[in-house]
Amino acid sequence: MMNFFPFVQIETISPRPILIIAGERAASAYFSQDAYSKAAQPKELFIVPGATHVDLYDRPQYVGQAVEKLAKFYGQYLT
């Protein structure tokens, strides 16, 4: 993962609204935290308690939380 820097250009996304969702136990969560710290407002970092990265794809108890957050975010910024 040392060569994985998806948010190097986060400043080009901001100040558009950005929602970052990460699992609390995800090995890659630090990427999300780093991106959040570099982004301008409006921004939100949603940490799903107990979830790994992969859990956010296929564990209903974690997917549901992420989908709820996405729906609220989209409703706020895309309407």
C-alpha cells in the first residue's frame, strides 16, 4: 500500500462536498484520515465502527450504515 496515494490531488476536489467512509478496523483507514485532513469544507469523515475495509462491501450490518450515510449526504448536496 505504500505506493497507493489516491488523494494526492485532494485539493483539486475541494471545496466540492466530499464524504469519506472508512471502516474502523480497515488497514487503509489512515488514507481516509489523511485525505480528510487535506480536504477543504464541506467535508465529512464517517468511520463505521468495527468494520474492516472489505466489510463495507459485503457485511449487511456495515453496508447498511454506509448506505444510510451516503443517502443523507447525496440528499443534502445533490438536490
